[in-house]
Amino acid sequence: MAGERHGGTHDWGRMVFRLSRIPHGATTNDAVAALVAKALHLSQTDSVKVYSLATTLNPWETPPSRVATVMFLHTPELLAKSKDGQNEWTLEFEPGHDNLVLDTHFWGLTPLNDVAPDKHIADCIAISGLASHAFGSWQPHGDDKTFMWIRDDALKYVPGMRAILYGYESKLVNTDSFQRIGDLSVSFISQIRANGGTLSDAKPLVFLAHSLGGIVLKDAFCRLANSQADSLERRIFSRCKGALMFGVPNFGMEQNHLLSVARGNSTEALVRDLSRESGVYGYLKRLELSFSGIAEVGDMTIYWAFETSTSPTFNPETGDMTGPHSILVDPDSATGHRVKDLPAFVHPIARTHSDMVKLTRSDPNTGPIIELLRRVCGLDIIQDDGHLSSTQFDTVAWSHTEMSTNWHRKDGSGEKRLLRVLEEFMTALDSSDLDIRQSLIVDRFENTCEWVYENEAFITWLGQESGVFWIYGKPGSGKSTLMKLVHADKRTRQHSHKFGTSSCQISAEFFFNFRGTFLQKTLEGLVRSVLRQIMSRLSKFNSRGAKALLSILLQSPSFRHPSRRPWSMTRLEESLRAILEQDQIDLQITFFFDALDEFDGPPEYISRFITYLVSQPAGSHTQTKVCFSSRPWSAFVAAFGGGPKLSVEDFTREDIRHFCTTNLMNALQPSHHHVVSELANNIVVRASGVFLWASLIGKELAAAFTQGQTPSMAELLRLLDSVPTELSDYYHFIVQRIPKNLRWKTYALLEAVVRAQSHGDLRIDYLWRTVLVSDSPDYLAAQATLRALDSRGYEYVAKEPSRSLLLWGGGLVSLTSVSAELMHQTVHEFVTRLDFKDQVLGLLSKVTHENGHSFHFKSLLTFRLNDIRPGINMLSSWSQLDDNGLRPSMSHGIEAEETTGRSCRHFLDSLPSQTITSLTTRLITYLQHWGCYLSAPYERDFKLQLIHSHAGLAAFFGLRLYLQDHIRLDPGYLARVSEADDLLRLLVVAIGFGDAATHERLVSTARFLLENGCGGPGMQNLFQYVLRPEFRFGRVEWKFEHQSCLQAFEQLAILFLEHDPTLASLRIRVGRASWVMPIHVATPSITSWFLDHGADPNQQDALGKTPLDHMRFRSPGGLMPHGTDAYTSLSQCASLLLRHGAKRGRTSRQQWKTFVERIEGEGLDASALQVMPENIYMERKAATAAGNLPDAQSTPATALPEEQAAQPKSALSRLIPSLFGAWSRP
């Protein structure tokens, strides 16, 4: 097969080769064959057979090369002369072009086909097993090697799928490799990341995995899930949708024959990881627990195939597979005990362990396996032509209508109104997160960095009216400190100032911070920040032109935005575009952006944004220029490498010398000053311009003189030589010096810092207690730890937190007066590496599944919620908790489950019942004061019901894995109606109270409960609640959380309808004597569901109104969004109803025209509403007059003739607008 050892006498005609570096212009198999024939000097092109041709996965190749699988009918001379064991050859086909590369090893990722972008639904990566080959392992035995089922069958029957093979070194003999499963999975992830796996347009990922390949895949899933929420690895994980697992030894395999080969060599440890003992109480068991939880929470589709034939084993006497037959992986292990519990997800294959994936051309297993693969790819919900099927709503376009408002009244009221609108605008965009990073950057040391104002390129750029200036350098070289200087120093403005011009000259800055919050590392945060700065600085100009521009901007549709609604990225871009395209005054804007390499997105994307900023539109009077800093990544080099720039490390040599000399002189006694000059010189040489490394090593050297020691120069130089010069290696060096008995606390501290969700998660005293309880197995043990601290006295508790955090952090954590943070972005990158846990904990990492989210959630239950103390000091307690950001931190429980795949059942179940009641009381106290919380029945339910069970607490926090375990241990739990109703009700309440980050997860938990039989008589009331929620507000305004909450309720309503379709005919009471149907108060998505399931678009309520009638009555409230988006939703609902034959009932022609005019007045496209709908009562009246209906079925008593419909007679009718979803306020 393709992976065998071979020499010059090998049968090359049975070998499949991979050909790479094929020129982009070779687009057909014949063209590739001609290239190979030319390169190998073959007389006949048809002796080269090309079986697949695909575009390379390498995202940096422009234009991209191609990859093919080929075979030879006749052995080329180059192969005949190959050395024994050679598996790669270089083919030169034309001078000046890259050489073709031919290989048989297939290492890395190999695409087998291309898919048109509009039909591309998924990428499928096949990963083979132990001592296998990426291509040959999937081929049948025999002389014919022209067929491989993934390439030749799967791609025909799974349209829209791109197949990719993954090859890796996994030999057991003749190898020096000592890699373990964790090493293999990290390498696998690195290959996906390097080959476009993190790009924004990357498709969903599905997998085929055989034997050891499945274990590697499971380990990779666990590492990806455990990665940081905004990391590149998490992007890969978000693409993972499912897998087909073939003979995967989830609980170990028969391995005596393998040990006879591996015993005593470097691969023995890898083989022992696959033992049955490992599946009972070792690595494989823990891996299966984590993987199954991650797959469950991630809604992945996993199918498990198992062998039903015994397999030959290795014969050490003959050196081949002629040993006794054995069951290598039994069905229970191959399915993870699912063979009995989940038969729909398992599939037997009557083959040996190796042959189960070697499908032949007419294999009876091909059909069932292809069907499973189609399901994993989602083809049960995707059309066979590869196009996604979805319900299409009308596109609603904004028309930029002008408002006519007089801002220049003589009484001054116009200017006051302008200032008031500006203040509302600034408030809507404001966030304390936007300015934090800049304040945390250290100022320059004394007079360092002065060279920047002597740099000719920089000074020249400052004097220009437009263009980009790039400041680049290594990590830790001082780029941010330099950017902080140049954006604030008055010399920058002096060099930029234009004399003799009346233009408004302003600047705006943004400092990216990947370790920070969402707004600190995204384009949304940047645009919000610069918009706020530009408008604020414009308002400070006294010129009439500046005020005129402000008034025009604030009147434009892009700025006309209710402050209570969240700003979408589209609206932010429109507002920025309005400034860049204005033609009212001459405006000069200089932007300063720091750390573009910390932008949370592809560098190509932010590069295009920078280019857009400096591209002045035709007719615009706004001129812009940008100064930014970043690492010298290839995307930035490609975009800005040809323009003005400077490299920081080229200018900091003397700065570093001055810094080190001064600090060492200050740190050492005068008697030691003689060594300073030589040490500083050595530091400068080794630092290579990296200021951060120089600072760290300076502290190391100064510490060598403590406790009366006086090291010699030779000893100091040896210390200097022992410290790695690469920052990541230096951090590993620091961790290894921390005593092993403190390593757990180091791990817990660094994990807690990088998993922080709010500023409160970083408070020094909180982190100290969190680390101390991190290893507590249950609540009582955690409480005992905290009581022991209190017994040490106030002085100890006041001083010890800072001392402990510095000790455990080993210098990687820095402290302010109240909070902690990682010392530098490079430390964040070190801590978030996939192998960080292995580096810190060593072998202990194999038995550790908890991470920072787990530790934060323990703290939340153990002591943090207890900080809410109702009573005399309630307001100060509330204020402190709001500053600490408790609401975002309540998502740690969900995050812990999603990232570790393990439930916190043991810890949560250890909480005493009275503690649960106490925690609930404190939750109500906090959420009612600070959060958006539900009024009406929600508030009463939560106050009266209180969470009285562990499962209820888990439901409130959305802990799906806990609930799964709970139901598994108590199968009859959901059959008890009261308990089931309680769980769903608590989930509804949790969505109303929850932070935006938790809403989607809470809906997913509700889906899980419904799928497992939850739902009883209480469903009707819950459905009414989620269909028509009412909100009250504590000390917060309308913002993203509330919009997210509405969307979550909308999803929940559809879930309830899918679970119980009879809810669609439920009568919803509005007042004492009236009712409506669900379709009357539905959103566009819910309306679409009703209509798709056969609902009557002309259902009437108690007053004879149809759904179209309700369009003109409804106002923001219930599930309807706020502001202009409410009219967007109404327009969409009306369009859907009209397409399904909806008619008017109590709405006159004039009222309908008024409704349409109101939609158009909001700048929306109302063309679909222009045709006057028929009136259901007039139609019935006509039918009655024609004798088609009995008179008794004509217009009901409550109905009015068309000409009178505009004059409702009953008092109840006049109350309808306030009854339907009216906005409720305290």
C-alpha cells in the first residue's frame, strides 16, 4: 500500500503519489499529466494517471497552487533510481517556476477536490490510525490501487463536501519518535490552523476517524473546547459539527501484540495509553467523559462503527500480522457503551479492525456509511444541489430620508437641543471598557523614545494630509509605550498642524487589547470609540461650520438611533462613513491605533479597514491618515510594507542600555556598581531590542544580590546565559522554577485570570480566595478553607492576597491597587497555548479536567453570591457588586461545562438545601436592582417559588450536563410534572435575568429538556410568558442584553410550538373579557412557523380582528424590538401574511394606507404592502348577498362595515393598543 517501505525494486505501478506545488493555471487532469510527463522526461503523457485535482489549503499562496493524486503506468527513471526508504522527490519542469513535489508519505493535510463556493457545505477530514497511512489506510487490499472510497464514492454522493486527508507519523518500529496522544492532537490542530481553519469564510468541519485517529480527534476536540473563547482554536472548534468513528478504542483495546513490538522503545508510552486499563481508570476514561460532554453541549452528531470480525495480531517471530486472531476493539469500547444505550448512533461492520475502513467498489457497507456521512454533513436539512435551504424574509432597505429640523433658532433652543441629542448619542456609544487599555500601558522610562521625533520618515508623514505610517516590532519591544507617547505628545500635533487653513484638525485613538473584553479587541469597539471621540472633539470647536456638521450628522439616518437600543455593526459603519464622506467643512482626522495584532479577527480584515479609512471618497472634505503599530505579520507586510514605517528594535538599543544601567544602579549597593556597565552591555546584546526581556532579566540579576550575596561576574554571566532569550521559552523557564508544591496554585491563578469575564473576576482578594478553594472537591471543603482564612485575623487577610498572588504567579502576573492582570500579551499567548496545562502540571495534567471557569463557578457558589447582603448596607453592597460585574460572571458554570465537557454535579450536589434557598434570595436581590428583569408573573413566580433543589439551581445556570447526569441517575425525574414545570419555568426566568452571553446556552438547555420529555400542563402559561414578555428595569438602560433576551424568547416560543403544536390554537387572555390568538402577537420568525405549519392567516380574535389588523395596533413590547426595528418586524410580518392570503377585518382602507405610510416614514421599503388587502367581512357580505353563505354566517355582531371600521365603538376596543405588548416600566 501507499505507505510501505520501498526501494529501487519496488512495484511503483501500485503506488499512489501526492503531487503538490502544481501551478495555479493547471486546471485539468490532462494539464497536470502533461506537466509531470515533461518534468520526468516521459515520452507518453498517458502513462501518468491523475485521479484528483484540488486547490491547496495554504491560505498564503497567491495565486494558490494545486494538489493531485497520481499513479504511473510505467516506472519513471527518477523513481527507479530512488534510495531505499525515499518517500519524496523534487521535479523541475520549467526554469523560473517552483518545482513540483512528489511524495508517498501524504503528511499534513491533502485536499482531494474543489467545491464551488455557493455549494460548499462542509470540509471532511479523514484521520487514520496507529502505524497507518493517510491514503492507503482507506484503500482496499489487492493489486488494484486506482480506487479509494472517500475520493471516488463519497464525493459523488455527498454533494458540497470537500474531502481532506490528514497524514502523520505514527509508526511503532524504526522510529525515534516519543510523541504521545497529546502531542499528536496538538500537531493536528496546528495543521488545521495553518491551512485556513480560522478564516472567517471557513466551512463546517466533519471528520472520519479510524482507531487511534479517533483518540487523537477526541483529544483535539477537548483541547479546542478548552481554548479561550476568542482564540483561533475556539474558531476551529465552532466549526466542528460531527464525526464518524470507526473502531475507536474509547475504553482501550487488545494490545499485547502491540507491546511486543513497542516494549522498550520510544513508542511504548503511546501504546500503553491505549490499554484497557487506561479505559477503566486512566487517560481514556477521562477523555471519554470530557469528549462526550463536549459533544453533547456542542450539539455534535457522532456515529460509532464497530468491527464484528476478529483480526490477526502481530507475530514477533515472523515480523508480520500472522499471529492469533483476536477482537482488537470490542463493541462496547468502540462505541463508548453506546451500543446498547444509543443504537441509532452505532453501526456494525462485518470486517476486521483494519479492513473496516477499506471499502471496495461494490462494498455493502458503502451505502450505510455514506448515509451517516450525509447526516453528519447536514444533508438531511440541505438540498441536494448543495444550496442551504432557509426561509427567506423580504430584504428591508434603508432609504436615507432627510429630516427637516431647525437647529439655528435665535432663542438658542436649537443649540441646546443639538447638545442634548449629542449627549444621548455619546451615552449610547460610551463604555468604560474602551479606555482601560491605554491607561494600563506603562509610560516611557525617563527620556527614552525621543528618537521617534528625529525619525525623518515619521516627521514627514506627520506633515502630510493623508497616508499610513506603520510602527512594527517584536513582541515586548515597546510598541505600545511608543504609541502612547506619539498620540499624546504635543510635538505630534505641532508637526501635523497646518497654518493658514480653517480646517478642523482632530485625532482619535484606539488601543487593542486581546486580553480584554469584547469591545477592547474588536472592530466594533474601535468604531464606537473613534465615533465618540470625533463627535466629542467636533463639539468643542466654536466654528459655525463644526456645529453645522454636527447637526447634519445627527439628523442623518445613520445617526438617528434610539439610545436604548444596541448599536449594530452595520449602523456603526454607516455613521463612520457619513463622517468620512461629508462635504460641509474641511476636516482633518489623524487616527492612532495600537496593537493591530491583538485585533480579534483575521489581520487581512483589519488591514482592509485601515486602507478604507485613508481612501478619500470623491467629493469628500474629510482627509484622514493613520499611524498604527503591530507585529510584522505577513498580512501587514503585504498591505503596508511598501509605505513609510519604522522598526522599533532598530532604535531602542541605547534606550535599553540606559534603562538597565539606571535600574541596576538603583537596585544595587554602591559597592556593586562596578558590574553594572558590563551587565548592561550583555543585556543589550541578548535582548535584541525586546524591552520586556531586558526588564525581566534585570530583575533576575538584581535578585542575585539579595540576602547579602555578592556573585562574581562569571556567575552573573552564567545566570544571564541560562535564561532563554525567546519570551515564550523564558516563561516556561519561570514556571519550571516554581516549587512543585505550588504548581497547582500557579495553574489555578493563571487559568482564573485568562478566563475572567469581568473586572470583578480580577480583584486581588477574590482571586486569592478563588485559588485557595480551586482544589476543594465539594462545598463543605471550600467553606472550611475560607473559615481557616478568617481565623488568621484581619491583618493576614488584608496583606496575604497580594503576596500570595505574586508568589504563585512567578512574575507573570502584575498587580494594581485592587486587581491583577497578566504582565504582557505574550504571557497571555503562553497561558492560552494548547499545551499550557501539560507544561505547568506535568503528569498531573492527565487527571485534571477543571479550568479557570470551573474555579470561578466554585467561587460563585461558595462565597461570591454571599457578598450580596440585603439589609442596611444593601446599596453599598449593590454598588460594589455592580463594579465587580457579577452578571457576566454568572456564565462561568455554562462555560465550565462547554470547555471541559464535565458537569459540576459533585460540587453542586454538596450544597446544603438551606444554602440553595439563601443563594436564591441573594440572586433576586441583586438582579432586581441591577439587571433587566421580568415583571408580571415572572417576578411573582421567582419570589414565590425560590430555587429549592439542586436541579433547579442547575437549570437556572443552564447546566445542561448536570441535568443530563441528573436525569440519567433518576430517569423518572421529568415524569414528575411539578419538577419538570419548575425546570422550564426557571429557564424562562434565567433568560429574562441573564447576561447576553448565556441566552443561547439557556435555550439549548431548554431544547434538551423538551427532547427528554419535559413539558406538562404548565407549558401553556410558559408559552404565553415567552410570547408576550414584559420587562422592568433596575439601574440599567435598554441595551444588547435586552435585545438578546427577546431573541432568546423568540427561539424558545418556536421550541415550545415544535414540542406541542396545539399551542398555536391557544387563546391568550388580554384583560377580563377579551383574547387573541398567538399569530396575532407573533414576530416574523414565529409568524413564518405558523404559516409553514398551515395556520389560517385570517384567524380572528375575540373582537373579530385578523392578524393584519393587529399590525397597525402593535407597539414596541412583548417580543417586538424597540425603535425603528419594530417597524421592520411589523413590515416583515405583514409581508408574510399577505403572501399567504391575509385579509383585513376591522381595518379600513384609510387606516391601512396610514400604516403603510408609517412604515415608509421610517425609511423602510413598503412596496410589498402597497396592494390593498381584501376585507374579510366585505367579502362575506358579498357572498351572502349572492346566496353563497347563509345569512347567519355573515358579519359577526362585533364586526363593522368597512366604512365604519375606523370608529371602534366599545371601550374595550379602545384599550387594545395598550393591552398588546405595551412597554412596561417601573
